[in-house]
Amino acid sequence: MYVIIVGCGRVGSELARLLSSEGHNVVIIDKN
């Protein structure tokens, strides 16, 4: 599954790590 995460704070980065380890395609959008 493709997942877009908006914001990469503490929760966003942990969610991205978890979803990626489960085999999902993750894209993160952040101001910086």
C-alpha cells in the first residue's frame, strides 16, 4: 500500500518506520 505522511515529528517518523518495515511504500511531506 502507498502511504503519505504529512509532518515528520516524533509520531510521523515512528509511523513511517513501522509502515516501511511492514513493506508499505511511504512518502513523507514536511516543511523542512
